Amino acid sequence: MIQPSQIQSHQPFTFAVPGTVGGEVIAVETVKGEVVQRAKADKLGRIYMETGLLAGSYMVYAGAQGAPVRKIEVQHAAGWDTPTAPMRLGDLPQAMDLSAPLRIGGEGFSANAANMSVNHSEVLAASGTELVCAPLAQQPSMTELTVLNEETGETAVSRPILSYTLNGYIERNTLAGGDHTVLKLQFAPPEVPAEADVKVLNGPVSLGQGRQEMTATLRNGQAILPEVANAGSAGPFTLAWTLKAGGDPETPQGWVQKKATDVATASRLTENSNNKKDLAKEAETDEKLAGDGSYWDKDGKPTDPKKLKDFLNAEIARLEKIADAIEDAFKAGKAAGLDLTAK
């Protein structure tokens, strides 16, 4: 079952029971067996709880036989008012897995998931502050998310986010010295540098040298890791891998890279064609600077702090109308231990 990560009392919301047939009856009951909602799911298995629920625990049942699906926990809230603020996106992940549902936080969403879409994909669950949409049907790339309220026509657009796929499979080859087994990871878009965290969840194997977990560097979209059976052991095993989370930049180089992203986004949003051209060129300049290995040491610190200070001070003074870019420039200076003051 797919539902918002947090549901408050009296808050309208939508949840979905994947695998149900359109028209199938879904029931919501209290733990004492009192039916509080009985409705037919739409073609995506969605049920809209227009008046919300009281605080407490509830059980969802599906089908004529009333098969139990999952519990819904509703947290107490002082009250709930219909949102009147404009739709706004909150914090978003740096990367999104195209094989998994996408969760988007914000404000001003319609709690009726049938009214909402993200990049033309259906929304499966919703509240006023969160959307959960089906995996996006698109190629891995840097992607802007466009959230649309189809009832009101209101839209909100995100900064560019990396959309990716990360797949793996076991390959076994018979060599002169015996069988050789490896885990092959494939990442897209392959031109983007990335790392994956790999773990042995269970079974008599390691990732070489007895390791049960490791970080794999993906070069040109690929990584090959040894999978070694423990001596004298045999049997099934389970491996898991996830893209290594980047989080916020922690180095001056990282903040300059993020500044390039913010400026590129501004170039797409500005209405002034000349300004748009200048900003696009600025983003390209930042991108080259962030990727110039001679400018940074192995820890992402500047090899010439004075040169970076002059560059960032000039940027801060010139980009006064681009708030995000200014903030990132100051953070880059702070991370480098520099005292920045725009002249």
C-alpha cells in the first residue's frame, strides 16, 4: 500500500492499494472493527479520504473477502484548514531512482491525488504537504520536476535533479583456476560520476577480503565487484546496492558545482532573453571551474585561495538578483575558510 509518510487527524489524503481492480471495494476500519470508510477504488487503486480520520490506528481491507492490506497510523493535530497558500516545493532529493515511487514534499498540494501529476505521471498518494507518484517514465538525465494541479492549473517547477537507474546482476565464469563470480553494476546516465554502497544482506559470501559491505566507484556507468564464497560453505545469498547519497555539498568545489546548477535553472526561468543567454554562459563557466582538477586539491579545497576569493566576491557582487547563487557562493567561501565581502 502507498500512503503519505505522515497523516494528521482531520487531514484529507489519498492512499493507493496497487494490484486492485478499478471498482474493487476498499474498507477502512478502526482496530475495534468499526467501518469508517467503504469505497470503490479507481483504476489505480486509489481511495480519497476527503474528511480525513481521527487520530488513531486503522486497518485497510480489500476485495470481497476483505483481505487485510496494511495499517494506517493517524497522528493527532490541533486542527486542519484547507491550504490557501500557493503551491510550493520543499526540500527535494539530489537524485531520484526511476525504478521507485517518488516522494515530493511541499505545500499547497491537492490531497486528492487524482488532481495532481508530476511530469505527466500519475500521483498515487497525496496530502496537502506530500505527493507520492509512480516511477517516472523517462530516460536517465538531469530532470526538472513539474508538479501540476490539473484542477486549478497551478504549477511548480523544481531545480534540476539527477534521475537515474542502477541495476546489478551476478555473472559466473568458468576459468582454469575454477569458477569466478562477480557482481556487475550498471548505472545511467553513464557520463555522471557516481558511487554505490553494496552490502551482503545474508548468505555465505563476501565482497572480497572478507568484506560484507563496500563502496563501489561507477566509471562510465559500470562497476565490477568480486563475489567470493566463504571457504567450505555453499548456499543462497542476497546482495543489495544503492546509490551513495551525496547530501549537501561539504567542500568549496561542491558549492561551486551547486552554484552552476542554480544559475542554469535561473537561465531557464528568466523572461529576459539577453539575461537568459548571459546566465547560461555563466553556468557553463561555473561547470568548467568545478570540474577543473588543477583548481582543487583531492579534498575539494582551492589550490589558490586568493584566486577563489576574488572570483567569488566578483560573483556575489554581480549576481545580486539570484538569491540561491549568492547563498552558494558564500557557503563555498565559508567552507574554504574565506572572509567574503562583496565590493
